[in-house]
Amino acid sequence: MTPKGGTDLLPWPDIMSLFDRRLIIVMGKGGVGRTTVAAALAAAAARHGKRTLLLQTNAKERLSKFFACGPVGEEVVHVRDNLWAVNTNPRAALREYGMMVLKYKTIYNAVFENKMVRYFLRAVPGLEDYSMLGKAWYHTTETSAGKPRFDLVILDGPATGHSVTLLRIPQVILDTVPAGPLTKDAKSANDLLRDPARTATMLVTLAEDMPVNETLELASKVKGVLKMPLDRLVVNGLYPDRLTRPGSARRVLEAFEHAGSLGALEVDPTLSPLVGPGALERSRRRLNEHHLERLAKELPLPTAQLPMLFARDFGAAEVDMLSRMLDQQLAAELAA
């Protein structure tokens, strides 16, 4: 099925549940709430009974707050029912890969912990990124007692530009490195990334000028450079529409503004502070609506919308709230 509104995007297999993939890659500009959306998505998948791993790459530790659990570092930890998390980094990922290849810690230490070897490895272009991407690929294939250890891996990748570089590495290896063990794994990873039956790509943005521009550019690179499927879009941080849609709240604000323009509000200054925040909220929502229309036209993908949550301390309760909102929208989308 071709996404509604255009024919230039890769097909989206809408008959398949998002959570039936092996890998979901969450991508977006820094500051758009990419990690929050990835955490909400992981919580939803786990709630549906999917054994889910949320994998971050060299990220600031925030998942302990999002899931009300202990710190999440470079070792996979269980954070709630059906949900595990890890925040890997280049050295940890290389160490894990080295142990898989060399099997014995003494041999690993002799090779990978050698000062000259470490210096050489740091000089290899893209190796650190490839080690972290390789960890995500490995966990999609990892088994325990003869069965997949995880049903689903959600990769909360780095910000836009870095994520494209990260995801290009398997193809670059195939194009430049002689056939061998490294190219074998690179081909497996590349096949996974480009298979719409196993991998989904979710773009996260705010409905604002710069994030939307960067999201459109990212979508073009995912499709054209990475040759990966574009599945869906999440527009995060939307202001409420209560002051833009017809209704009593909008009429009250307009009445206040009209009275203020006549000087009537000067008689009762306690009413004046009500107008400023209301007018600001309305203007932000109108900006959001402008960019929602632009996204619908220029990036016609299945889209979920998440509200701006005005929380003093953003934590597990807010992540679960967004998770259930995402869940409801995905369910409605599949039922349509």
C-alpha cells in the first residue's frame, strides 16, 4: 500500500502491527523529545506482552527517571515487566564484540586492551558507530534457551545528522571492505535495516519551523541515501487547541481581547493577566496547525500527535500517559 497523499515514499505495510517488527528506529532532531517518545513506545510494546529492549547510544542517563528504576548504563537491565534497557557507548560495544569474537577474557584483554591496538581502533573511521549499531543488530538475533531473547528492539539513536552516519556504515563497509567476517555481519545488519517486514523507522518532530525542516530533510535521506522504509511520524509537544477551535473558551478570550482593545480591562487589572497567556497559547497552537498541514502535505505518513505536557517534574507518570496515547492512536490506525 502506498501512503495516502503521495507515491514517492517507500510502501508502508499497514496490515502489519508496528510491534511485530524486530527493530524500530526512532530518529529526530535533538530537543524534539525523541527519547521520551522511544520510552513511551517501549512501554506500550511491553504492555502488549512484547519482550522489548530499549537501546540508547551514548546518551545522557534519563531512563531511570522515565521508568522509576535504577540507573541504566552499559549493561542490559530489567526496568519493568517485559521491558529491558541499555545505554551503550563505543568502548562497551567494542568490548562486547571483542568478547563474542575472541571468547576468552584473557585473550580479549591482550588484544583489545593493548594501548597500541586501542589507538589503532580509534583511528578506524566509523568503527565506534558501527560497534553501537552492531549491538542493536545483535540483540535482534540474540537467543536464550533456543528462543529470541527479545521480541523487539527499539533503537533511540543519536540526533539527526549523526543517526544518518550511523545507519550508513553497513553499506559503506560492503562497498569498501574485502569480503570476510566483517562484511558478513555488515550485510546482515544492512539487510535488517532495509527490510520493511523487520524494521520500522519512526521520525519524531515538533510542529515548529526548524524541526520540521530538519525532519523533511531527514526523511529524504532515509529514503534516498539509506534506502530504508519510512513508516510513521510522531509530532510531539503540541499545544492544546481549546482556544483555536470553536467553543466557549475561544469566545471568552476574544471577548477579553476586544474589551482590552477598548480599554475596558484597565478598570479591573486582575483580568488582564488572563489574556496574555491565553493569546500566547492560541498563537502557539496556530503555529502548530500550520506545520501540521505542511507535514501532511510534504510527508504523507501515518502520524501520531502527542501533547505538550506541562509537568514540573517529567517522569514515569508522564511517560506512561504518552505511552497510552500512542497506543490508542496506533490501535485506531490499524482498525481504520
